[in-house]
Amino acid sequence: MAAPDADFRYTVPKSSIIGPQNTVMRRTRLALIAGVVLLALPALAQSLPPASSLRPEMRPEPRQAEAVRTVATLVTVSSQASALAVPTSIRPQLRGTVAPARPAAAATPAPPPVTDQGFAEWMRGFHTRARAAGISQATLDRAFAGISVNARVLERDRNQAEFSRALWDYLDSAVSSTRVANGRTAFAEHRTILDRIESRYGVEAEVVVAIWGLESAYGANRGDTDIITAMASLAYDGRRREFFEEQLIAALQILEAGDVGPRQMTGSWAGAMGHTQFMPNSYLAHAVDFDGNGRRNIWSDDPVDALASTANYLRHHGWTTGQPGGMEVVLPDGFDFSLSGERTKRSAAFWHEQGVRLVGGGRIPDHGDASILLPAGHRGVALVIFDNFHVIERYNPADAYVIAVGHLADRIAGAGPFRGSWPREDRALSFAEREELQRHLTRLGFHTHNVDGIVGPETIDSVRRYQASVGWVPDGYASLRVLERLR
């Protein structure tokens, strides 16, 4: 385990809900009224209870896997705990800044009506496909006995509202004093088994516990939706049929193996299961029977298999034992901000020559090439991030989530809060505002990529070049100030 340290070592969080705002001034009275209404949304959103799983944003659909990157200062949170899973992520759909579900255009046809007859017809066809995939008829009979379409699951999938929240607000919740205290209690309670897991997989125990804390509040919110029913309902709905049929086949393979019974396989409405919220296909690839009872049981009150499975997942994706995900640093006066960003990787010696120091004043340790991350621009906390940062991204690609996991891990291990400050007077841009920012940058020739509302490395670079052109600090921070200047 990492020794307690005041520095940020593993980095990762997200979980507050702030309604999207639109500050565009309109010339007509009607638009002004609309603006007033929108300005009232944040207060409403803040009154909502937090999602059972702290996720900075909705997980991307499979086809978006390569695009899922987000500036850590903005957190887009689904109104639900989870959504779609991606091939590179354990989660159904929540990370960094993935494009949220967008309102249907007027010309978009309404979804087909849900009927018992339609579901029965789909199920007959699916049974044929499932048997061709090796699922026995006995398993199909057990799994589908008495189930029907879950209309609530379909409603939640079709109406995933976007709420944008600033990173620091998310961290206030994700790494709250209560979550830290509960994490230390959970760590102490399971210390013996956690030491064994760390020894077996080489993943620091506090990192595993931090993921557990963010995903299910240390097992308190594992989800109680019947997974077979949910996956069948979403596959029948057809909006992402291929993806959810794949997850449903995986869930049936889990039943076929005897790890859990059909009605004991529960989780979120979007398919994430157990203490650390594995999707069915991720379970098949990475779940382990650590307690040796013959079943990979991530659903029981005993979290041992789930925690070991999470460590196995991180190891599989390249975790380096003893390497921090990130550490808080202080940048010198005159720092060249064009060097910031995860695409620029340099040695610890290079950053030392540039005058970058750990927040406590020491040298950056040599854990290989590293990047300087400014999740809230030059006025916020600065981090040096290593390869393990990107390993945690495989669990959830949102920078906010990764920062939260790392920071919560540090706090559980005994470290203090970040020493730097955040620009708390700022607010997160809504999805529509992020698209608007990209359109302005494109119009001015600074952005040559898609207008997709995703603030990833390309957009950050575009913002940085625009900031330099107007004499601002080129930190790449896609803030409301930048958008207003573009307007």
C-alpha cells in the first residue's frame, strides 16, 4: 500500500448534480423568460438525491469508446446511476464527458409501442440466437420464467437527463468526510482479505476500496433491478439492441456457469452488478472466485469476490504496483502551459528542470514519463499523472472519476485534502454550451474536429490555441469565460 501522504497519489471522483444552465442573452422577451427558467434549474437539481453510484457522467455507447475523454473540470452526470457499458470500460455508460442522451428532434419517430405480443415475438427470436451462442434451453427457461418488459427501465433509458456539475462540487460529494470515514472503516474491517488481494494482484488495497466506495457506497447501493429482465427489456426496445443482447447473452452464460441464480442476479437498471458494478461481459472476462467456494459471487453481502475481481480488472489493464495514479504539484511562475495536458509526457527530471514540485516541496518521483493535468485550468489544483491514471480510466474514462478514485484512496490511506484551490465561482458548461463553444472555435479555425459536446484532448488543444491568440493563459480550460469571449 502507498504510505499516507498529503500529496495526491492515485486520483479520481464525481457525483454532484447541477442542472444545465443557459446564460445566452436573448433579444426577445420570450427568450429572456426561457433564460430565467433555465437559471432556476441548478437549485432544483441540487435538491435531488445523489445517484447510488457516483459517476461524473453517462457512460458512452460502444461506438463512442474512442471518443470518451473529458476535461475533469466539468462533470456530466446522468440522472440515473448508470447507463451503457463500453468495451474498454467496466461501466455501462458514465465517464468524463460523454455525450448525454439528446432530446429527440421533432422529425424523429416515436419509439415503437411496448406490447406483450411484441416482447413475446422478440423473445422467440432471441431464444434462437441464444441457443446458437451455446445457451441451453434449461437456462433460458429458468432465466425467462415469468418475466415481462420492465417499462420503468425503458423510461429511464429513454429519458436520461443531463445535469452538469463542476469537478470541485463532484469531489465535495465523492470524497466527502463521510465517504472517507466509511472507507477507512471498511478498509479496517476487511484488512486481512485486502492484504491478500493486494499481494495476489499487485493493486494497492486503498485503490480497490476507493472504487468500491464510489461504485456502491461500500456495498450499500448495489442495485435491486433484475438484470435478465432489464437486459431483455432494453434489447427488445431496439435502440441499442446489439449491445444489450450481447450483455444478455453474457448474463445467461453467468447463469449457465452456476455463479448465481436468475432472480439473485440484480444490479442497476442498465446492467451494472454487484459491489463494484461490473457489466455482464466484464464479469465474464475478469470476475474471480477469490474465496474458493466455487462461485464468482459479486452480489452477496460478502464483498471479497467483487473486490478481488476489481483488482484483477485493473491488473489486466496494466496496473503498475507502487506507482501513483497522480500527485498534486505546484507549478512555477512562468510555467509553459503549452506543456500541460495528458498528450505531453515527459520524465520526472524534465518536470523538475521546469520547476514543477510536489505540493509539499519535494521532487516528482521517477515512475516513468508523466503529464501535467490542469482539471480546472491554471487557477485550480495541478496534478502530475502517471500511467496508472489511465488504467483507472479503463474502469471509467471520466477524468473526474479517476481523480476521485485516486484522491479517495489517498484519504483512506491517511492523506489530507488537496492543498490547492478551485475556481468555485465558475460553473460547468451544459452540453449545448460545449457544442456552442466547439462551433465558435471551428468558425474561427481553431477546431477541426467534430462538434460533439465532448471536451476531450482535441477540444482542450483548440481552446489552448484560442487562449494564446487573445493573450490569455493557454491552459486549455473550457470555461464559461472562454465561451463568453468567443461569443
